[in-house]
Amino acid sequence: MIIRPALEADIPALQTLLRNSWLTNWAPHLPFVAVQRFAAQDDAGNYAKDKWQEFIVADDGGTLLGMFHVEGEHLHAIHLDWRSKRRGIGTALMDEVERTIAQHHPRAVLEVRAFNTGAIAFYEQRGWQKTRNYLDPEMGEPVDTFEMIKVF
């Protein structure tokens, strides 16, 4: 597996990865109307199409196993192929996230939905701390969210 910048040719795989990640991780915790909005608006597909040049991917022989998107000190997104969890890919991606941010910033910031307890535990294990709790919209629905920060 290599970690590399995304290529334009990765857009279809990124769209699939982001759609599947949302449906696997978020949809079970949201009202059906939010899932309908997700399908109709295709925010995940549009995000991949619009921001792919800012993505870093985990590539295993041409198969995308994960991605992240960092802007400044903020980790906007990190997603894994659901079939690839528990294989060290998330750790490899987060190592790169933290290295990337630490090069230019004294801290890193991310947002995580409160229902995503596995991700929260993963981040806390890496030294991230919850700093704020608030409601944030997800497909038009208010969702309990944590801001987490890691100081380098």
C-alpha cells in the first residue's frame, strides 16, 4: 500500500468510497429523510469531483482503500473502505494527516459525530482531545458533534 496524492482518474473510486462510507457510518444514525437527501443531492460524489486535487489516498495496487482531506490545521475528512477497516490503513492515513498538519501548524482540528464512537476512541488513543460539543447539520438534520484537537 502507498499513500499518495489523488489523481483525476481516482474520482470514480473516490465517489464510491465516500458514498459507501457515508451510508455505512452516518445513514444508520439519521432519519430516513436525511438519507433521501443524501441520495438526491450526492454531496459525497460532488465533494470528490470538486476537491479530489486536495485529497491524499491509500492505494493498494490500484484499489483505493481510504482517503483524507486536510486544509490548513483542519482535517475535513478521512474515510476508509468499510472492507479495509482494522488493517492499519486508518493508522497510516492518520500518521500522514498529523505529519502534514504539524509541518505548518501547532495543532490539528477535526469534527466527529458523537455517534461515531469507534472513531472517537481511535482519535483519543492518538492524543486527540474533545474540546467542544455542539449540534451540526448533517443532510439537514441536527447531529451531536465533537470538535477534537491535537496539540503537537
